[in-house]
Amino acid sequence: MTDTPLNPTRSGNWSRIFLRWLLFTLLGLFALIYLMPLFVMVTTSLKSLEEIRTGSLVAFPREVTFDAWRTAWSGACTGIQCEGLRPYFWNSVMLAIPAVLISTILGALNGYVIAQWNFRGANLIFSLLLFGCFIPFQVVLLPMARMLGLMGLAGTIPGLIFVHVVYGIGFTTLFFRNYYVTIPSELVKAAKVDGAGFFRIFWSIFLPLSLPIVVVTIIWQFTQIWNDFLFGVSFSQAGTQPVTVALNNIVNSTTGVKEYNVDMAAAIIAALPTLVVYVVAGKYFIRGLTAGSVKG
């Protein structure tokens, strides 16, 4: 009798299935490790102090309670005031939304001009804006403080908006410029022949095509501005501080018993807007990043 040879096709299928499941297992393991801190934060925020002291760090709460969340939102002390994160949360909202919109609009106009309207010095201006993206925060603190003082905006929310708009223009210009260079210049030439001017071309042709990169810019800027601590603590004062500064004050100004559940709840509340933005628009963020990667 002769031995029947193994089917190479079937053997290859089993190898691919094994490698696929091995990959999924490794990715699932990495995801669990990455999400473990978030799991600990959520479960700790839902426990009482007694259960935190006597239970396990990674155990589910025996009895779910939202007292820590209520305290973090409206009762936690940020120094001598005990009004929670609520006023500072709305400070961040009033700061982030205008700063994101203004920096996005300015970046779109800058990118449009540099990419499609050739003029002398365009590359130099773009290089300087690009260089500004890599200037450390600490370098601009003193000049920016001096400028805010001269403008009468020191310690105010409009002052913080100005700071984030100025610092973000380099990034937003970079995003839009790299996206707009992929749009054929023949569209601009045809529009000029038809009599369209600078703003008409921008509003009628470029802006309708900009949804992917607009989403990228909004997510990027919102994340940077909402999570910023250095500018917030440097250029704000009592009553105008953003939520990140208040969170730091809550964690570091606790007296008596350390309320870990309140700290965890406050941290989740402070991070929730950026988490929601990424969950809702994360796929558009990836599409927008790759949309301008190939010139065509």
C-alpha cells in the first residue's frame, strides 16, 4: 500500500487559522493589560472607602455606590473651596470649543493659501510654522505671560483661548496643508477662469472636500486643549482654572482620610469628554490621517 500524501491546501489553511487565533489572543492580552488601569479606576470609583480598605484592588464592587461621583462633581475640595469639578469642567468647555473652532478655521485658511496659492516665501512661512510645532511648552511660558499682560488677558478664559489658538496654529496648518496639496490645482485654475475669488474658491471647493481633515484637526486640538495642564496652571487664576488644574488640586489637597474613590471618579469625569470624542469619531480620525498621505 502507498501512503496518502497530506493535502498541502488543508495544511496551509490550518496554519493560517492557528496564526490568526494566536494573533487575536496576543492582541486580546495586550488590550486587557492596557485597559486594566481604566478597570481599576471605574471599579474603585464605585466602591465605598470601607470596601476599598478591606477588598482587592481588581475586584468588582460588592455594593455599587455613586456617592464618590457626586462628591467629585459637586463636593470635592480644590483647596479652600469645596464645589467639586463642576465649575472647572464648564471652564474647560468654554475654553476648548472656541479655541478648537478658531484654530481649525485659521489652519484651514493657512493650509489653503500655502498649498494652492503659490507666493514668494510660502515654503519659508510653512517651515517656520512647522518649527513652531516642536517648541517645548516651557519655552513660551514667559513670553506668553508678558504678552497676555500687555493685552489685558492674564488670568482669563479668553487669554487661555488665545494661548491655545496661537500654539495650535502650527499643527492645524500642517494638517490642512498636507491634505490640500492632494487636491488638483486644475480645480483652482478652472474656478479662477469662471471668476471665482479667493474666499469663493475656499468655501465652494475646498471646504466641502475637507470633512476628513476637519475631523482629524478637531479631535487633535480638542484632546490637546482639554488635557493641557501646564498652560492652564500658568495662565489662569481662581475661577478660571480648567478641569485638569482642579483635578490636580483635588488629588493633592485632601485632608484626613484619603478618598481614593473620589479621586478616581474625578479623574474619569475629567477624561470623559476626550474618551467620548475618540469613541464617536475615532474611525474618522484614522480616515482623515490617511486621506492626505498619498498625493493623487
